[in-house]
Amino acid sequence: QMRAFLLTLLYVGLALASHKAKKLHGEKHHDNGKPLPIVIWHGMGDSCCNPMSMGAIKKHLEAKIPGVNVHSLQLGDGFVSDTKKSFFANMNELVALACIKIMRDPELQNGYNAIGFSQGGLFLRALAQRCANPPMKNLISIGGPQMGIFGLPYCIGDNFVCNSVRWLLEQGAYEGPVQRRVVQAQYWHDSNAEEEYKKKSIFLADINGENSINPVYKKNLSNLKNLVLVKFEGDHMVVPKDSEWFGYYAPDDVSTTLAFNETRLYQEDRIGLKTLHESKRLHFISWPGEHLRVNLDTFDEDLIEKFLT
């Protein structure tokens, strides 16, 4: 009887330890033991299936996590259209389209993990808030401008599309036609015009609860197992780079940068960020180098091993 009691005690202890581990690190597998599928969203100037970027990441994830299904979101009709939509689109419409695609995908019905690259990290966070079914489990944002940007996108070489976006932002990011059609204008956050931003931003101001707290958004984000934020210390694409960790310029004072827990968004828990942090489900990771300069060994160690396998 004593032996049976000890075995029962050991079993219960192991079950509790397993439960705590799942709560700490999130769900990584279906009940059938198969890895949770992964949804990825590309960044500005990229596409779902570029073999040099998202295509390579997809193959890497599949090699490192045997049996995993990786879904790279395609929101255009093809390679060129998908790339253009990373510059010119209405983000409310694209997030809604992404939600429909995910809801209709039979492989994702039991939930999925998500990885967003650059602005894709911001858009996946909006998806987590607005599209609760099927549930997103772990969200990894790699260089995502979560609090917006107040600096023009960095263009490499003679990039006509990127330079056109820069010109439109300079003309007036909050002007109706620009705000509705230029993707980067929809997360443009002018700290010198805070009230105009709150009034005219059609996307970022909504998902960041600037004008009112949306209880559905807050509940949905709080339901994440983990929210992982990767910041690049040498980033010149996302300005300020602290936006990648939910930090930002102080209102009407771009000489002062607030840490994530000094912002109104956090202190008033407007979207559930404080809830995630206090329950140890908000994780901050710092990588050296420029924007999206990803070392795959570091990627494996910091992200795959801790949150996806």
C-alpha cells in the first residue's frame, strides 16, 4: 500500500510539473503529439514565399521541428501582388482577410503558433486581438513596431516603391487617402501630434486602445500563452527601435523615450500587456545588429527551443 501511495504521489507530482511547464512555456504540441502548426507573416517589401527570405525560414522551421506545418500568409494574388500589399493596402482589411484564411484552414483549427517579421509582428498581434478562433498560442514578434514608428522607412539603393512611401509620409501620414492606403502610414505614430494621431490613425490607435479600451482585444491578447518580443540593438529601420519592446517616445517629447512599463498603454493595461507581464508570459529578447539580421543559431536557441518545440 505504501508503494502504491508513493507511486500515486510521484504521478501527481509529475503531472503538476508538466502542467506548470505548459503554463510557463505555452502549448507546443497538439494532444496527439504533433507539433502545433506555425503561421508566419512577412515584413515590408517582402512576400510570403520569397525563397531567400520567408521560403528559407519555412524550410528551416520544418527541418528543426519534424512534422510541423508552416503556413506563410499570402494576402496578394501572387509574388508581386503580395509584395505590393506590404506597402499599399488597408491593414484593417488585410487583417480581416488573414483571419478568414486562418479560420478556413483545417490544419489550424486546434490552434497555432505565430511568428511575425518586422511589420508582420505588429499585424499578427492585431490578428491575435481581433481573431480569437482558432486560437493563437504563442506569438513571436521579430523586430515588430508594436508602438508604431516616427521615422521614415530606410530604403536600400534606388527602391522606387519604398521612396514613394517615404514621400507620401512626408506629405501627410494622417491625410485620408494616405492613411487609408499606405501601410506604413497606418502605424505612423507622431509623438509631436499625439491628439491628431489618436483621432486619425485608422489602425494602430485602435489596436493599442488609444481612444478606448476594447475588452475583447484585451481578453484575446491576455489569452496568449506567451508574447515574445525581439529587438535589434542596431536597428535603423524601426524608429524608435524601442517600439519593438512596446517602448516609445514620450508624448510631445521625442528627446525622451519611455520603457514599456512607463507607457499609458502598460500602466492602464489597455490591451492586456500588463496582465501578460505580471503572469510572466511577456518575454524580451535582444539581438545585436541591424533590422532582421537573424543568426539562425540564435533563432534556434532563443525561439525554437524555448517556445516552439
